[in-house]
Amino acid sequence: MSTVTLTEVHISVPKTRTRALSLALIASARSAPLLDIPTELGLEILELSLAHGTPFSTLAAVSKAFSGLISRIIYRNVVIDALETMSLFYRTTKSKASDFLDAHIKSLTITIEPWRFAPTARIELEGVIAACTGLRALTFVRPGILAVPLSRRPLHRTLPSEITLQSFDTTTPFDWEHLSTTAVPVALQSPAAHLSASLTHLRISEPGDTWHSPLTILHFFGSTPHLTHFALARRMDANEANDKVFVDELRMLLVSRPKLKILVVSIFPAQWPRYFDHTVSVESSTIWMALSSVAEADKRVILVAAGLEGRKDGISWADFPPTHRNLGCQSGFWEYFRRELNIRNGEGS
């Protein structure tokens, strides 16, 4: 905490009243201190002001520089959780210049259930993703939309390096059906291979309704040669044969991918707890014990006892662990476990 020293100040009051200076004259006579501070510090000040309830419009009116910083805060991590929000943001992408969208929108989170997407909403969603050419992080409920090559819309765009999915389900009704008859055919082997070269962080937040092994999930995205962070989910008391495949394939991944820095595995309670002994904790489950030996042998592995349906104290799958909203869902998630790994390995925070 910084220390402020107060000194006694003597003010001499003039005998005659002088003409007061207007704010305009003062501004022209001396530079505004806030305009000289580093950009990151300015963002912190504005975020603190916004957290205390200061309206966006009030802060944006301070100066052109502040208005630009406010835009960075507003659009840095866009979260769309309703169809109405989707429509409004779709209009925004139509009204903003492409350079603005490219520079400001780096993270896009969409938590709308796939079955809610009528044809109009699907067109809007594809339009939003196509317009946000500078996206670094994309969060979605199911992987189907990723099978539509982003690069075939605008020819020059940044492909996301961080992808978060609620779960990996690729069966109806979660498949993304192409609306256009002229859509580019998608290779069945790796539907999202167009993301392979850019992908560095991949997170599957919750177990899916259908079984997909770790290698099958990765195969959906192609070879992913630059993948460094991977998160998977599995339920306790599930199919024992699939549990064995899950553990064996994780071992194969760790051996074959030396570039992989962190592998987070979240173990969830049984899907139908009334059919199982609910007094058995996740940590005492068969799958947890099997993975514990993997984690002991390789320090890159982190096991997490997850809450029912991916919620911890009311926190959504897209927001765990709870972080400042402007950090972005994935950035907070991976930073959280990076610190955990460092602490466990004795490297501090």
C-alpha cells in the first residue's frame, strides 16, 4: 500500500477578486495528468470506476482517449446468453467498422443452448463469428458450429487459439446443420481441422451425453501441433471399459505431446446419483484413483473434483473459476490452474 504524506499548505488570499479561469483555459494551460498515464493503468482505473457503478457514458465523455478505453473494456470479452442479446450484437457488428471489430473483440462467449437456434438465429450467430475477425478465444456450448470453416467467410482473419466447449456432443440435435447449399464440404475425419494450426488451449467443461474418448475429441480438431493446454471432463461410476480407454489415452497424450504444459481433468458426480452410493465422494471413485496414479507420474496433470452439472456455488461452467469478467472466461480458467500447478511444483504463484 502506498503511503501519502500530508504537509501543511499556507494559502495567501488575494485582496482583490481575480477572474476565475474556465475549465477550457485550465485545460489549455496545463496537460491533463490522466492522459499521460500508461494505457493498462488507465484501464484499471476505468474498470474500478465501472465496478463502483459509474455509468459508461459518464466516463466516455471525459475525453476521446477515455472513450477509446471504454470501448476496449466493453468489447474485450463479449458474452451472449440470450437470443435477444445475439440479435442486438449482430446489429452492432453491422454498424461498426471492420477495423474496430478486429481490434476490440478478442473473446466471444455464447452460452445459448443449441436447440434454441432457429434459422434466423443461426444466420446471426455465423454472421457475428464471421465479423469478429480478431477473435482469440471462443466459448460455445457444443462443437458443431466449429465444423463450419471460419476462414471461408472473410479470407483474412485470425483463427481462435483458445476454445471452450460446455461438452463435446456431436449427435443430433447438437450437430450444426449447414444452412447454405453451397457450403464447403466438411471432411468427416477432422471437421474442425481448419483450427488445428492455431489452437493452443482447448477446454471441455462438462461430460457429454455421448461418449467420446480424449483422442477422438482431439481428432475433431486435427493434429493440433501447438496445443499446450487441454482440459477434459469425466463422470464417476460411468462405463468401466470407457474409463480404461480414458485413462490409457491420457497416458498416450502425455507421452506423445511434450509441448503440453497443463492437462486438467474434472471428475463429476454420477449422472444419476440415486442409482449409486451417494455417500461415495468423487475422490474415492474408481476413475479418480486411476487418474491419481497418472497425476503422480506426470506433474502436468491436475485433477479437479467438480460440482454437480459443472456448477460450483452457482457458478456457470463458462465462468468457473470465478474471475473478473473482463479477463475472459478462458484466460481466468487457465491462469487459475497455472498458479495451482506452480504452487504444487514449488514455484510460487
